[in-house]
Amino acid sequence: MLYRDLGNTGLKVSEIGFGCGNNAVLMVRATYEEQLRAIKRALDLGINYFDTAFAYGLGKSEENLGRILNALGASPVVSTKIRLEPAADLKAATIHAVESALARLQRKSVDLIQLHNRVTSARAPGKRFSLAPEDVLEAGGVLDGFKEMRALGKVKCFGFSGLGDPDALHELIDSGEFHSVQAYYNLLNPSAGQPVPHDFSALDYGLLIDRAMQKGMGVAVIRVLAAGALTSHPEVGGGSSPEPLSPGSDYARDLERAEKVKFLVGKEVKRLTHAAIRFALMKPGVSTVLVGFSNTAHIDDAAACSGEGALPDEAMRRLRRLWDTDFGNAAA
């Protein structure tokens, strides 16, 4: 396992991160024995970055992760995320959410706390978990809550999920106040790290990874397997959500797009999952790629991608042609 800097935080994280989310179900619905075996296997392979959130099983993922790390006596880099409803006192709500997360994790502090809300240009009517940049950055907002938790020694660094309106996400990056961001980045929507045409059929994140790198932020790639569309057996992936995590990237459409990138599998790339993970790791500025696991075989497979190197030049040229033409609005 190779390791990278998490931006300017001073933390070194494994190229493959352990995603404890709902899609892969392991840390939410598997048995204690299965979870224990999986986390021990990940640690043995050198994975030292674990990412969880209250939203994963309404706290179950945090509880399970904390219990098992304590049982193993392990101290990897741990990140969790809080999701807030719009409130009059967002600072107080932030502090309460962080304290609750620490209790579930059975930890006095976490290395990284992240805002899990979508960040939109304005609070979106009817969207419970949409916050505007001013909710985060202005006095009495989320950022002030994070800073108070840091002053108390309960968090070391803070970041946010890079989901919502690209302009609003860029505003948070440009503030220079955050240490990391989670970037939606994969072979089917590479816009967070690759230029795409104006008629690209999925949400254009506007080179968000490059912008974060310029600010010294760490970047954790999320949805690298497009909710299972980029696996060898997509029918067992996590594509059942009625609302896509990112606009224009609904599961059915991503399955169609995935058929067009299967040319990547060949002599130099063993499986589609390897192509997807290697693609993310070759992007400058990426600190770690978060992968959700359902069993230990998935952990072994993802860990094997660390150090495998970039995709071949010809493969990248073919991908560029796909993004510029076949993935436009008219064709996708």
C-alpha cells in the first residue's frame, strides 16, 4: 500500500480508503464477525483511512466502526461527517452533531470532521439538507462550530462533501478555510478533474480537484465505481437509490455509459474496477480513493490497485474522445 499527503494537514493516508457507507452495506448491516474480519483485513493490507457518517445507517456505521477499532486497539485516520437541517443557530447544531458523532465512535477526537450537506447557491426549498455558502462561512455558522471543536481538541481538521452547486462548492474551496473535500470523480463523470464539453450530460464540477489542490486541500474521491455501474457485476452494485447522488448520473444511464468504457479491460488492466480506481489515483491532487466493501475479497481487489500506475496513454486518448462526443447531452 502506498500513502499520500492529505493536502497540507500533515496526515498521511492510504491510496485506498475504507468507505463505511450504505451502498456496500458491510458496516451497516453485516454481522459483527464479518465487520471485524473486514476491518482487520483492511488494516493488515495497509489501509489506514476510514470514512463514516451519521447518515450511514443513522449512526450504525459510526457505532460499528468505533466498537471494532477499539476491540482491535487500532488507531487509523478516522473521518466522519455530520448532516444538519437548516437552523437558527448552526454553530450550536454543528457542535452538538460533532459531540454525538464522537460518542457513537467512542472516541475523544477525530482526525477529520466533514459537512455532509449539499452546498447550494441558496437554501433549496423543500430540500432538508441543503445549505448555502453563507450558512457555512459566516459568523455563527458551521465553520465556527468546527473551529470551536478544534480549539477543544475534539477535531484536527475539517472538510466537506463536494456535492451540490459547483459554484457554491468552489466558494467554500476559495475561502481557504477547509482542509479537505470529497470529490465526485469517476470514468463516467470526470469533470471534477478533467475538462468536459459544455453539453456534457452530467453535472460539470468545473475541475474542483484542481481548485482544491491549489488551496493545499486534501481530496478524497467518492463514487469511483459509480454506485456499482463500473464493477464486473453491476447488478449487485449500489444503484438502487431513487435519486442520484450527482445530477445526470442516475444508475440506468451510468450503466449505459459503462458499456462504452469496457475497452479499458485488457492486458494492462485486469478488471473494470481496477481501471476505475487507477484512473482516480492518476489524477494529481487526489489523496485517497474511497471504496465501499461488501466482503474481504473486495478489499483485496481494491488494495491491489495501489501502485499499479496510470492507465495507458492510448486508453486515455480514447476516454477523452468519449467524454467529448459520446457523453454529450445528445448522445448519452
